[in-house]
Amino acid sequence: MSATSRLPDRTPLPKYFAPVPKVIEDLGLRLAWVVVAVNLLGTAFGFWYYSGQFTETATIMWPWVPDSPLATLFIALAIACWKLGREQAWLTALAFVGNIVLGLWTPFTLLVFADAYAGLHWAMYNFLFWSHLAMVVQALVLYRITDFPLSAVAVAAVWYGSNLIVDYFVPIVGNPHHTSIPVARDTELFLEADALGVIAAGEVTFTFAAVFLALAIRIKLCELGRLERGRTET
């Protein structure tokens, strides 16, 4: 949809597909350039936060290091493209999946390792926790600017699938590239799982959930479109 003063229509999706209240969706879309600026600031902070890992990682693997900063960059670019009337579905899909995955994974990790993070300043802990949950909220508004074509969702699935592989399973070059955790990877946590296994399980779950949600929204939008056409024809 081209950039105009009129907001894109709110498709009547079920609440479990679009849980963000309309008033918040509309506010976010009206303040789209502010949202872009905030996400770019978050991206800059994130690259600084990951700077130590860049020095420990082979250059060829750098694209897989800054998970959260890339997610916020994706959404900043996706919204900017939409506002300029040149929405890129593949970029919006990357933003949707990335912001849900990393927006959930970071709070999950902060809770799993709550004892180990006890030394982290309360302000930084809360900033990381709530700012990442806000990433999920903004992702859930993106259905207003895209219809999640299958090719676009496939791009997001391939990228974040590769991210899972190099983070936890086959690092390709060097060590796994996930964000540093505050305990040794083989630390036993619960259900006989080690620390790396627990956070891997979390990210795998969130990735599958995000891709499924994008596809489910696509299917529902198609169903609603067919229903609308049927009403028009009768």
C-alpha cells in the first residue's frame, strides 16, 4: 500500500492472530517514522552490545551474530519501505518472524538464568526484558501492511532456520554464535537438559511458532478474501 494519510484497513482476524488492540495498532502506524527511528536506535545499541562477540567470531559468520539488532533493523526497513509506498513482503516477513523470535527468546533467557543475571543492574535487566517484549507487539501489527505471501515467509523461514543451525547445532566456522549466556553451556538446568539445550529449545519453539503464525495469517486472509468476493458476487 502506498504511503498516504489513510491507515491500512484492519482485517477482522481472530484475536489469537491479532491480539494487539486496534488503538495501539493505529497509533503505531500513525507514528511509523517514530517507530522506525526507535528501532534504528535499538539496532545501534544492539550492535554495540554484540561488539565483543564480533571480535570472537570469524568474519564470514558475522551476519549470524547480531540477532536482535538485525530483527530491529528488519522492522525499521520494512516500515520505512511501506511508508514510502514500496512495501517489500520478504523484508516484512523477516521483520515479523525475527521480532517474535528474538522478542520472546531474550525474556525467556533472562528468566531461565535469573539467578546468574542477579548481578546485572536492574535498569538494564528491565530494559532488555521489556524492550524485547515490545518487539513482539510491533511484529503483531505488521499484518496491516502485508499479506505474507508464501515466498516471503519462505525467505524468513530459511534465514531464521539457518540462524538456528549455526547458533546451536552446526556452527560451520568456530563455535555456536548465539548470544553469550551467563553460565557454561553444559550447566545442568532441569529435565536433565543443559543450558545450551534449554535456550535452543526455546528458540526452536519460537521460530516454529512465528513461521506458523505468518502462514496461518496468510491462510486466514485468503479465506476472508474469498468470503468477501463471494458476498460481492451474490
